[in-house]
Amino acid sequence: MHIRHISKGIIRFLYCVGIFVLSLILLSNLMNRGNTDMTAEMPPPAYPLMCLLCGDMEFNEMQAYTSEQNILRMNEHITPLGTDRRLDFRIDLYGEKVEALSFQLRSLQDGRLIEESQIFDYAHAGECATGSATLKDLMKEGSCYSLCFLLQTQSGKFLRYYTRVIPMAESNLWSKLDFAFYFHETSFEKEKAKKELPTWLESNKQGDNSSFTHVDIHSSSEQVSWGSLELTRPAKTRATVREIDADSAQIRLDYLLKVKEGDRDQYCFVEEYYRMRLGKERIYLLEYERDMEQIFNDKDPVIVGNKIQLGIISPELERRESEDGHILAFANCGRLFTYDSTGNKLASVFGFYGDNMADRRALTRKNDIRIFRVEETGDVLFAVYGYMSCGIHEGSCGIVLYEYDSMQNSVEEQLFVPYDGDPLQLMRDMDHICFAGERSMHILRDDRLYELGIQNGGIRLLAEGVSAEGVVGSESGEMMAWSSGSADDEITLKNMQSGNSSRIEADPGDKLYPITFFGSDLVYGIAKGADITRDESGHELVPMYALRIRNEQGRILKEYRQDGIYVTGIRQNEGMITLIRMSKNEEGMLVPEQDDQILDNNNSTGNKNYLESVVTERFETIQQLVLRSEVNTSTMQFMEPKQVIFEGDRSICPDKEADLPAYYNVFARGRLSLRTLRAYDAVNYAWETGGTVRDDAGTLLYCRTSLPVKNQIMAISGGVHETGDEKQDELALCIDTWLNYEGTETETLPRLKRGASAATVLQSELPGAKVLDLSGVLPETVLYYVANEKPVLAELDDGSGMLLIGYNEVSVVVLEPGASEQVHKISRTEAGKIFAASGNRFLTFVMPED
């Protein structure tokens, strides 16, 4: 009986154990099934792609947008319209069919709808549709307009495609595109390239012939024609027209390249930039640049010992690692990867494309990745920004904050911040406008700093009047700091992980300026408000009498201060900042001093993963990641995370300003290279880079182009009234004469005596004009305006002025009220000395209709 009772107990125990194990199995299956249901691979692109045609050449590719965009921010390319105002187009349908097609033409000045019309002249041909649209004669020659194609597909999609158009009687578009494609094709024909490319190249010692990552007009023809690389182009090359006039053009070519490496095929993205001028007999190549970036092959990586070969890429690789160095994350060609040295795992975390290189929509270079945080667990916080090629946000532009969970092997969206403009503009600004931590993301938009809550989706305006220079972040992404407004009497310091913030307050009369971070310690400058002055060009100069390094707890770790020495700027390198210094002379004027440096004693790359350059015979200089430990390739695991599917919408949209700041956009080297609030910065940069300056409405404000040998505004032959004895009278006479030339009668002198500036007077008398402060710009540069029948006012230190109204090869023509002969010539050399002595303080304006 006792034994039988024990046996029953054992049976009950085993039964309970069995039920428990079975329950665990069922629960595990249910949980796994739930995970499978809640995660999925990113779907492929779904929307058609559109481009314009010039003969058989494809240009100005347009991605689909699912919502209306801000046309002032859509300035990716420009399309010239000939006298027939006809545009030929091609739509790559990818299985779709066109149900209806139309276009809308709008003014960039006020958004007014000028024309809206259906397009019937198109036909389906296989996987594409081709056709043409003809616009009415409702546009002004030389003015920019927004053109939006509206496509409705048979499957019910309603999509928008944007470009800017400019009516031009003579754009010579075909000749310029044809030259760019000819040069491009010739570079792949070795013998032909050897004979013909030197005609356009300026090969010299300035050219770098050691790397295919970047070549330019100074490289050798051997380097431009790809050395000994074995190449094929698996897809058609397309062009983008960034700027164009009758003589010159900026054109970019984009294409995919396949490079043979032994028995492997390596894919690369390539961009070529051409700046050209059309001569009487041939085209002159003014600039040529080519950038190449190899796509990392995570399915078959080249790994030797502790080194992962990345190939032909820029050494400026976006990468970050965990504090212990065991987890490394890096971004390449719009894709994110992590390597876990402890688990020997290589994960392809995110990308709009995978192994399939056939779908051009997913391969667009209009998005990129920024890494904010890498945890020792393998989790990664990162952002994808720009145009969304596929997924739930396909057809949108913006910033998506993601978190990679290495334990779950999944990627989950945290926030989406839409952006209603050019994705390339967003990409250019990203380093200065976005900071993210565990609790929140901070976005700088239109000089407003917002805090976006990751957990609650809340939005809070932190500060207004914050410039890109007024906000800085640490390299680790852990800390950020900002100052705002005109007071500059405090800095806010915030820990992005904990959410804690503190304020640094200035002493009475002082101003504070965040400069950079050394690790997680803030470097900021201090200046006396009374010391802030203007340089010789009339621009604000901030002489900082001290620099401090402060940690999060408020402790001052170091102070840089030298009697009589002021810091007016910095240059930053890894682990060091170079201080640009000045002192005051006997007259109290600031004069340059020798530079000095501050070192970051905490900066150390020991025992960390790092990037190194290696020279190879065929591929020349390549980059490889050197890991802290060797990789066992036989046991390496390759991970393919899936995206977490969630209900609801995680979009957060900061307030949109009714009146956006008046930006100046510089288009150079085939892209939007600079966006600034200062006209002189824009024009100087365009002069240096051979670029073009436009405002957000597309008004042409400056172009580095060939000018007539001579020109004079003959309608200005003298002052409109007699001048008095005071120097201010002479300045007033210049302005009055100028306004009279523009058709406005006024007397400026009373307003100048009440303290009004020349720029204020001009703006009040010509409210529709774009008044340009060109202080600090070289006299040679402002001749562009005189060549286009626009006078330029030069303000002199004695309070007087000259009106620059003409030039030839050796002289300039000026209206000088105080001279015996008001309109007279001055040699360029002498004029240069006169203008430079007053800081080259120039003023002009451009009317939008010009």
C-alpha cells in the first residue's frame, strides 16, 4: 500500500511536470507566433518614378510624393523651358498604369496658381509611359516657377512630382547635356579617353591620383578613365540640372557601377559634377569632380584577421561604438550595420535596398543615416533622414528615429518628423538640426528649437531665435547645448540620456557662446557685450576674453584666458581646437595674433575600433575597419532584423512658421552647398566655388559666370541734385541718383541724418526688392551686378560713398559726388585700395522680376 501510494505521488509529479513543460512549449509558440505577426520585412518601393527627356537623354529625375510639398523648399533641380514651352517626360511604372495625368504651375513669389491642365499626350509602352506637356505663354522670361505633375494610377494612388522651370529662349540644354554624357562615356573607353580627355582636363600637381574615391579636373586622364579597374554599368545614367543659363550650366550625373574584384562583383555609387561654359566653337569645362562610394557587401564581406575591408569609400565614415568597444555600428551608402565582437554577429540593421540592385527607386541617394547611441547590449539608436524610398513613409521626406533591439533582432520606429521640402537640403543640414537621446529628440527648424518626446509623442518649444551656430552636440550624442535670442546671456546644457538640464548664466554685461564639446564636457566662450564690434567689412565681431570647459555637474575643468588676448573664432580637429586670436592696438582696433590650441586630454582612441587607409595595386587607396579583436569567419552569424509593426501614427510635426527666414541658397558642385541668412557669405562662397545664389523663391541673386569685357550704365551720367559739403550729403546723392535711375523720386539725406542706414532707405523705397549687403565681397565679384545694369553702392569710412556704374579691363567707372567730375574712371588697382580701406562695404539689390 505504501509503495503504491508513493508510485501515485511520482505519477502525479511527472504529470505536473509534463503539463508545465507542455505549457511552456505552447506559450513559447504563441509568443513566437506573436513576434512573427508583429514584425515584418520592409516592403519594396511601390510608386512610379518620373524623369524628363532631352532627345534620348534622361534628366531631372523626380520621386513620388504622397502629399503637397512646400514649393519654396523644393529646389532639387531646375528645368529650362524653350520658346515652345514643351516638356517631354518618361514615367517608369513598375507594374502600374496611368489613370490620369495633369500639372500645376505656380508662382514662387506668392504661391499663386498660374496654370492647371490635364495631360493627354502620353502612351504606355511596356513598363513605362512617355509623353509631353506644353505650358501656356503665361511666364516671364528668366523667372523661376514651381511645376508639379499629378499622377493618378489605376490602383488608386495619387502622387506628385516636383521640379522648377525657367523660361529661356536660349538654354542650349541639349548641347550641355550631350557634352556631360560624352565626357562620361569617353571615360570608360581607355584609348579614346587617353586621346580626348586631356583637351578638357587641367591635370597638375593639385590632382590626387592615389584614390578613386574622389577625382577632379586636376587628376590625370588615366585616373579619370578608371585606371585598371574592370567596370560595367548595370543601369542607365541620369542627369540633374542644378543651374543653367544661355552660356553656363551645372550638371550632375548619377549612376551605379559594378566593379570586378577577382570572382566577386562589387557595386558602387558614383556622382559626377560638371560646370561648363559654352564658347563660340566648343564647350569649356570649368570644373569636374567625381565621387565614388563602394557598397558594403554584408553577405560576403572581405575579412582578414581583425580587419573588415570596406573598399573605395570616404574616410569620413559615420560610425559609433559602445563604451567598451565590443559593439561597433557604421553606416555605408544609406545602410546601417553593426558588428558584435562578443557574439561574433554582423547585422544588416537597416536599408531601403538589399541585394537587389535592379530597382532604381530604392537606390536613390536622397537619404542617409546618423547614429546617436550604441549600447553595450548591442542596441542602437539611429535616424534615417531624407526621402523615404519605401516602407510606411514611402513618398515622404523627413527624419525617422529608430531603435534596434539586438536581443529581439528587430527595428522599431520611435518618431517620424515630416519635412515638406528638398531632401538634399535636409541631408545637408542634418548635423546641425537634430539631436536624440533615450527620452527625447530635439529638432532645430526655422530658428526654433523643439523637444519631441519619444515615449509620449509630446512636442515642446524650447527656444526661439536659435541659429545653427548657436546649438552644439557632443560626438557621443549624450550632451547638447544651446543659446538663443539676441541676449546670449545664458546657455542651456542638456543630458540627452537622463533628460536632465542645467543653465549657465552670464555675469552682468557678459555674453555666452557654446562652441563645441570635449567628450561630454562643454566648451563655451565669454565676451563682454561692450567689446562686441564690427570688423572692417561691417560684420559683427565677437571677441571672447575667455573660454571655459565645464562638465555636466557644473565644475569648471579648465579656463583659457590671457590678458589682452581675444578669441574670435575656432577651427576644430579631432581632440583639439585651434583658437583664432586677436588683440587691441593703441587705437583700440583688433589686430590678428598668432593662433593657439586647446587639447582634449580625455580624447583617446586606444583599444577602440578605428578606420585605416590601405594602398592596393588595382583599387588604389581603400578603407578598412580595424577591430579590437580578430574575427572568426567560420562561426560568424549574419543577422537580418525585421521591422516592428505597430498600430497608430508616430508622426510629430513642429509648428510651421508663416514667414520663413530669408535664406540665401548657394548651388555649387552639383548640390545645395550652402544655406545662409547672410548675402555676403552666399556670394563669397559662390565666387570661390563657381556657384549660383538664389533665394527660396528662385530669384537669381548672383552667378559666377563670364562677364562682358566692359559695360557702363549710361543712364547714370551725374547726380540728380547738387551735393553739399558734408560727406553724408555725398552718400545721400549716390542713393538718390540710384533710386532716380530705378524710377523713384526721393530725398535721402534727412533720413540718413536721423540715423537710417543706406540699406534701410533702399528697402523702404523699393519694398519688393532684395537688398543685398555684400560687405567683405571683393570688387571683382560685384562687377557681376554692374554687368547686369545694376549699380553698386560702396560706403566709405569717412561717411561718403561712391556709386559703381561701369568697368572695363583696367578701370572702373564711379559716380563720386565730391569729385570735380562726378562720373569718372579709376584704375582697378586704385579702386581696390580705396574700397579695401573701408572694408569693401558694398550694397546693391535685385528685383524678383529681373
